[in-house]
Amino acid sequence: MFRPVMIVLWVFVLGARGSTPTEASPVPPAHGKTSPQAAETTAWNAAKPVLEKYCAGCHRQGGKAVTKRKLGYFDMTSYPPSGRHAKTIGVTVANVLGLSGRKPRMPLDKPGAVAGDELALVKAWTDAWAAAEAAGAHGAATSAP
């Protein structure tokens, strides 16, 4: 499973050259390597269509089933997400989608619906988020409790 995810990410990275940058500003790479924050942003952009398909209805302003409470948990209207779970969003998403070994709890209307290649893209983002977190890219205030 690791190889297909890496291939998808490399295809995305190579194909994304010249595209419009996202709202998160990547840290300039050192010695020709991609910074953890840049890798996280790239992985988010690859996973974003999946997250929009399954999560945005409740967790993006203007979503079909959005409520103030759901946006309070996390709001993916912009990146990085905001809301109560923003500081641990990678871990939280991994947990609710079953990536951490727990039973999937989301999407609320069909837990476990995110699967296969779509789930692999989300996992690549949660892994990149964790690597950026470990590197301090999110700041001391966002460390997982």
C-alpha cells in the first residue's frame, strides 16, 4: 500500500508544478529536500477531493448538512482547518476514518465509506501532517495532548 501512495504523491507533485499555491505557505526546502510543511500541503491537495466528497457537506461553510456544531469540530473551508480539533486534525481524521485501527465513525451517514485508494490519499495526508507536526511546523500550540 505504501508504494501506490508514494507513486500517487509523486505524480501529483510532478503534475502540480506551476499550479496555484494553496493558502498554507510551505517552508522553503533545505538542500533540495521538500520540507515537512510543503509535503503536508502537497498531500492535503491530493486528499482534498476525497475530503470534499465525504466531509465537506458537514465540515465546510455552505455544506448541505453543515451546522455550527459540526463546523466547531473542524472547518475545512480553508487550509489549515479550523475548529476545536484543528490542533490535532491529522490524528482526529485518522481516528474517525479508522486509519488508527479503530472502527470508522465517519462519514456520519455511512461510516467506513472512505476506502481503497481514496483512504490511501487521506492516510498519506495524515502521515504528512504527523511528520510536519513532529518537525514543529505547526508550532508548539498544536502538539497533540
